[in-house]
Amino acid sequence: MRGWLITLISLTNWIVDHMSGYVKYKHDQKLKNLDKPFAYDGGKNLIDRLINLFELRSRVELGDLLGVTPGTISTWTTRETTPYELLIRIHLLTGWPMEYLCFGTGDLTQLKKTTTNTHFSEQVNEVAPPTLSYERGVLQVYTIDNGHLAPYEKIEATVNLLQYCKVRGNENDLVVKDGFDLLFINTREIQVNQGRYLYKVNQTHQLGMMKLYPDGKIYLLEEEERYLVDESVTQIVGKVAATLKQTPISLIRPRGYKA
């Protein structure tokens, strides 16, 4: 009888050990409402918070930055909408904590972490200002004027965003304004493989598609033609690592517009 009792106790302990995770979290008070959504901020509170975080002046600038129409932002306001997927993208690109983006609470000094150690606050309706001057990088924007790089302006961005664009900032890399587009040039990539490059021939800067062919030679590609690159007079400045496209306002037409 005693042997059966020991066996039963051992079996019970085995079951408890193998169900420990389930038992632990099943009875965790913090997770008892896991099937119920939180009261995420939306509408005006969220819009004001994003304007504050991005250091913008208006909803128009916010819409242009996020690539959404004024009508969409108006809908967020009237319906108290929370654009969850957009907040995830902002978090991944900037490192700003999800807790702060969703609730306006939490510790902004821990930008490298995806979560905070504090619990969600029930006071989620206040728009708190940022508490940290975020680590940023500066890039010089140039235009190509008669073959020469002409300084145009300087742009500032978070280090996270610069890394996403594969550039470093602070005079290490540069940006070329090509029409309405901004081309982020990685000056470390000077060995041609395939892609669009900023190069100069006899001190004349140009942009062009280049490719290293199996014959070991580099060719400049233009439509259906290819031209052998004379490496003795051609200097590769860097590769276009990312492109920021902007739609000119003159090309935006309201619904029902007739020329």
C-alpha cells in the first residue's frame, strides 16, 4: 500500500511539474483579462501625442509624414480610432516604447527596450511630453548642379531610422535630392556589384545603374544599352541604399477632379 502511495505522489508531482507553466499563468491575476482589449488611446489624444513626438506643427505635417490623408486623420478623431499597425511600424523604426505610443505612459529613457518594467497606468488620457532628447543623426542633402554636389539643406532623423536606411549620418554619408526623391547614399559601398550608384568622372558627379558582369568588368546600364566603365577615371562615391519618395502636391487630385 505504501508503495502505491509513493507512486501516486510521484505521478502527481510529475503532472504538476509538466503543467507548471499552465498553472502558473492560468492563475496569474495580470493575465486574467488577456482575452479583453486594453483601453488604447486613439483619436485626438493619439494624434496630439504623435505631433509632439515627431516635433511637428500641425496635423497636415503629420499626415504628410505618415503618408495618410487629412480625411484619414479626421476619421481617427471622430471615431476615436487607434491605428495599431501604424504604431507598430513607428515603434520598430524609432524605438519609442509601445506603452508610451498606446497609452502615453512609461519610461521613454529606455528606448532600446521593446517593453517597460512598469505596469500600464489607468490614467491613459493625458498626452505626456517626451522626457528624452532622442539620439539623432544629421545628414547633408545635396543636389547635383552642373555635375557638382551643391549643399541644399540638412535633415535630422533618429539613429534607428538612419540605420533602417543603411546610412550613419553625422557627415559619414550623404543624401542626394533627385527631383522629388531623396536618395540615401552609403559611402562605404564603393565596390560595384549591382544597383544605383553615385559616381564621378573627372570630378563630375552623376547617378546611374551599374552592374559587375561575369567578365569582371563594370558596366553602366541605360535602358537597353550598356557601357563599359573606365575605372581609371571613374570614382564610386557610394551606393543608393534607400530612397524616400515624395508625391508632389501638384500631382494630387481630389476625387472627381477634371482637368
